[in-house]
Amino acid sequence: MTDVEAVRAQLAQARRVCVLTGAGMSAESGIPTFRDAMSGLWSRFDPAQLASEEGFRADPARVWAWYAERKQGVRDAQPNAGHVALADYGRRRPGVLTIVTQNVDDLHQRAGWPQTVRLHGDILADRWLEACPRGLGCAITHAQPGEPPACADCGNLLRPGVVWFGEMLPEDAIDAAERAARDCDVLLVVGTSGAVWPAAGLARVARRAGAKVVIVNPQASEIDGEAHWLLRGTAAEVLPRVLDEG
Ligand code: NAD
């Protein structure tokens, strides 16, 4: 039996399957992974400047512009064959699948899995940097080109709705992710370097609770040691092979 056949058999009989996805899941949709996004034009900035509250406060226009480019990339992207295979599998087997993503794009949702658990927020859902200091609710009445929109009354700024370095993950999302990892028969980890915590710890949680762990990634990741099967390929190639019927 090949590894692909063995994983297909596991997924066909599992009562609960948890899928943890990272930036590599969306790479074939044209959205750069974290490392790619930090290269090229933006290589002179470090992640702490682009993806932290301190960095945003230090230079809101620069951070806003970087996210504006990434938001456009997300709007222009389409789900790939991997996103579609996951959503189709979930629809064929009601009650079996939980998708937990570190991605801030909406490609799992657009592929047909709106209940995806988002650990790191939503890049398309801006929110206010501060609670409204007057308690009345801020309103965008003031937007300079190239600057984040601001509240004309108090100066509060809009910020991207993602979880930045140093920020807490949404409690309901991490609770749901840990529950799904603990309760699953198979954890499928797709396209993550395993370098960002606490998401990276979910593989160990699942393995210790008795699940089979499958990693799909063309390259080595920091959590390969937790895997029962390592499928060295891309999300769009491998997921249809292990999930599709027939
Ligand atoms: P990462 O960039 O650290 O790692 C990406 C991983 O994907 C690597 O291990 C790489 O080998 C693998 N990969 C590359 N192409 C692949 C493919 N076609 N199929 C399968 N795997 C592939 O990303 P990460 O582990 O998700 O962590 C970085 C953080 O950056 C995340 O927390 C996430 O929130 C954020 N991020 C999100 C997006 C997005 O929403 N699409 C994009 C970039 C970064």
C-alpha cells in the first residue's frame, strides 16, 4: 500500500477529521506564503514592523499600504483544487470535518466551507485600533489617500482585522481548534511551516490524543516529527488524491 492509499483509507473511515491549514494551502491560488510576502519589494521591512501594533502605530500609512496590496491579492485569488477537495469531502460526510486555518484569506469559505475556524483573523474585515474613547462608536468621516481611514472626531484609525505578533488569538477560535485536534481520528496538516504557535502545537495535541497525523507539504516543516505520514507534494495536487471519491 502506498502512503497515499494508506491516508485515503484513514480518511474514508475516520469519524472526525481536523484539517489545519497554513499559507501553503493558498500558494497555488497565487497568494504568497509568509516568507514570500516578506521578500521582494518589502524585504527591507521586518515582520515586526509590518505585523505588529507597534509597527502600525509607528507608521500607519506604510503598514496600511502593505495590507492594501495583500487584500487586493486575496480578492483577486480563487480557491484551488485543494480548497475544493476539502469542502467537497466535508459536504459528502456531514459532521466529520473541521477546518482550522491560520490563513487570513477567505478561500476555504469561498470553496464552500463557511464554518472554517480562523485562528489569525480576516484580512478583509478591518476594525478600529482602539475602543471608541467617547463610547459612541467611531465613524469613518475622514480618509486621506494612502492613509488608514480615521474617525474625524477622535482620530481613531482603522486597522486590518488580522492577529498581529504579540496579540492574543480569538479565544473561541483557539478553543474550537484545540477541541477539534483532541477529538479527531485524523489530523491533516497542510502547507504550514509549523513555526507559528499555538497553531503548531495542535499536531502534538492530536497525536497525544491518539489521532493519526498526516502532513502535506512539498518541503520539511518544524512539526514533521509528529507525522505518521509525510506526503511531499502541494495542496492542490495531493488533497484531491487523498480526499476525492473514485
Ligand atoms: P509559512 O509561510 O511560514 O509556511 C508556508 C509553508 O507552506 C511552508 O512550509 C512551505 O513549504 C509550504 N508550502 C509552500 N507551497 C505549498 C503548496 N503549494 N502546498 C502545500 N504547502 C506549501 O506559513 P504559515 O505556516 O501559515 O505561518 C505564517 C503566518 O502567516 C500564518 O500565521 C498566517 O496567518 C500568515 N499568512 C497567511 C496567508 C494567507 O492567508 N493566505 C499568507 C501568508 C501568511
